[in-house]
Amino acid sequence: MAQSLQIGQVAKETGASVDAIRFYEKQRLLKQPPRTEGGFRLFTSQDVQNIHFIRRAQELGFTLNEIRELLFLKNGDAGTCLHVQDLLNTKLSSVHQKIAELQKLENELAADLKKCERALGKSRSVGHDRCPVLEEIASK
């Protein structure tokens, strides 16, 4: 058997917390590792590679279910690239949608900020302190 690592060593090597590694195991992203007589988990270099893969996939925005599927494809045989392409297209479409939503939110917040600035400019000269943004939010 290849060199076995305990969970603390794997955590140091991958940058994942011990809790995250246990979580990946519970979510079946990692195979249950064999244990020593004392009950310590023993991980292989393949497990370490899979944890790096999981963390990178998470950074790319993939869900745990998608990562599980990617791991299955990674360890599978033929026809995987087309399926991965489909997953990437779906993920990219989702990112574009989120960007559009964030741009809309940015525009709304900027417009609200201008309303506040105008109201503050008027309140200094008129003497009222009503916030048009709060009134607008309350009326919706």
C-alpha cells in the first residue's frame, strides 16, 4: 500500500481543515479511508489529490453534487469531456446571470445613494430629515 497519511497531515498538505476533510468524507466526495487499530483514518496520495481537486472545483463555484459528478467523471473512462463541457456551459451561464443581477443591484444602490445625497443637501437648507430611500423601501 502507498504511504498512508493521518488526517492532520492531509489537512496541512491540502490546506483543508480537518472538519472539511471529514465533511467531504460524509458527503461521499472521498472514499471512507481505512483505519488503524486505534481508529485513525489513513489517507492515500490519491485522497490528497482528490481534496485538492474538490477545493479547486469549489473555488470555481461548483456545488458539492457537481463536484461529486466531476470526481466520478475524472475517475471514469470515455466521453467525459463532452459532459464536462456541458457542466461548464451551465456554470458559465449561471455566472453570467449572477453578474447581470449584481450589475442591476449596483445600479439600484448607486441611484439610492444619489437620492440620499440629494435629500441630505436639501435637508440642510430646508431642515427636514426624511430619507427617501427608507420611504421607498417601506412602500414596496
